[in-house]
Amino acid sequence: MDRVRKERELVVVAENKVGVLHEISMRLSKAGINIDSIFAYVTDWEAVFRLITSDQETARKEIMKIPYVKEIDTEDVVVVRLEDKPGSLANLMEKLRRLNVDINITYIMYRDGKYTDVALRPSEITVEALLNLLKTNFK
């Protein structure tokens, strides 16, 4: 697996109701889709779910069937594989600071005790530009 790669996530905006995450996870489970990563939060009265799954297209179709889902979009994120040890994220963020890269969204996708995969979405440059910067400057 590449140390720096691009992934596509589904961004689901739904009404902030009890049971929305249950409905999403149940529908994906019944469709045989694994959730590889999820990051969820609430803004005002909406719930936002950022999902990376084993089958994004089918996941999108299944989630669209949920009545309180308002919209689904796709966005790319850059995923960086770090050593799973104290300071790894700080070192990455220091490199991005020195390159003057502002990060809008970050979350840990995966962690196994040896490696940690961190998802990044830049705010002022494209995902492709961040991908290229990291491939060039992150050895």
C-alpha cells in the first residue's frame, strides 16, 4: 500500500435524528458493504457522515433510500500512512505547516498498533495538489 494515496468518501447530510446511523449501517450491512471508515458530526440541525466503504456506488444507492437523508456527495481525501507512535501526526502537521497547507478536515481512518492511516482534506488547495506535495515532501 502506498504511504500517500487518494480515497473517495461519501458525504451524507441527513436530519439530525436518533437512529440515522443505525439506518445507514443496517442498510449497508444488508447490502454486504463494509464501512472502512466513518467520521460523523452535527452542524446546527443536520448530521454529517463521511464514509469510505467497500463499494461506494452501491452504498450511495442504499443510503439514498433513507427518507431523512437530504443529500449525498462524494469528495476525495488524501490518506497518509504513519507509524503508530507518539509524534507521528505532529511531524506530519509540522511538514504541512512549513508548506503553508491549511487542512479543513482530518480524521484517523485506521490504526493497528504498527500503522495509522490519517485522512486529510485541504481547504485552500486541491486534493491533487496536496497528494503531489506529500508524495514529494513526505518520505
